[in-house]
Amino acid sequence: MIELYTWSTPNGRKVSIMLEELGLEYKVFPINIMEDDQFAPDFLKISPNNKIPAIVDTDNGLSIMESGAIMLYLAEKTGRFMPAGDEKWKAIEWLMWQMGGAGPMLGQAHHFLQFNPGKAPYAEERYGNEAKRLYGVLDKQLEEQDFIAGEYSVADMATWPWISRFEWQRIDINAFANVKRWYVEIANRPAVQRGYVVPKHFDIPMPSN
């Protein structure tokens, strides 16, 4: 069994979605980051950086923090959602794009634009423009293929939860036709719908038209 320590954020949803897609048995331990649960000593033993998500694999006692590392571990453990051969590196490349670019930058965009509007106009402009640029990069990647790395993979499951906050990022997803098509297709996957509501229920945002 996988013990999943998580909360309802894009990074948390990456792992719950992947666990649902894999059909692995898992137990959820909610870490309410609004109440500083992430600083509890027991959680710090699993995630020294006091960030969610983290897992413990009860098959071997291994604990892993950082969502990208968890996804790579689960892909290797099960032999699924990681392409073979050279395409493996394409999936890893785009997973790293999400970890190093899309996640942090889109997170900054909705931090300033959704939660702190008017406090830092320079930051709003900077991260708003970067969000649009990143959506453009993703839109171009999806121009001639259904999924980010060709087949549905860890790259899609890592990126999709961040795109699900397009409204917070003040992005008109209709302006990025390929991203919209990809986003809606993944949103309709039953495993994604189940994983999105772990550990709390929120409706998946959908484009207006």
C-alpha cells in the first residue's frame, strides 16, 4: 500500500491522479497546509522540506518527498506511464519543464493575480506574462500530438493540475486551442476525476465554451 500525505493543491493532485490511474491501493493522510500541519514533527520525518505531497511505500518502508520524484518512482515501480526508449527522455524532459518552470511560475501568477491583486503591479505583470508564455509553449508542444510526450504519461499528469487553475492565473484557455483540447480530454478521464477530489471535493474547472 502507498501512504499518501497530501492536500488539495496542484502538486498534491499530481500524485493522487497518478495513483488512481495506476489503480494502486493507497491511504490518504490529509496535511492541511492552511493549519500548518506540514510543520508537524511526524510529517517532517517523511518530508524534511515540509511540503506536500509525500509518500511512504509500505511494501519496502521507503518514504519519498517531491511530487516529480514520487511520480518517477511510481512509474518505475509499476512499469506504466513512462514511454520506452528515447521517448522516455521526452517524458522526463517535460516533467522537468513542469517542475522547474510551469509549476513555480504559474504558482507565482495565481499568488499575485488571484490572492494579492493590486499589491505588486510589477509582479502581476511579470508572472502574468510568463504564464501566457508557458501556455504558448505547451500549446505548441500539443500542436501535432494528443499528449505532451506523445502518449499519455507522467508529463501530462504532472502538468494538468497546474493548468486546472487557469482562472486563478487569469488565462483565457480558449486562446490556446491545443491546450484546451488536451485539458478537456484529460478532465474527462475517470481516474483524473477521482484523483482531483483527494482529499477534499472541488469541481474541476472547465472552459466556458
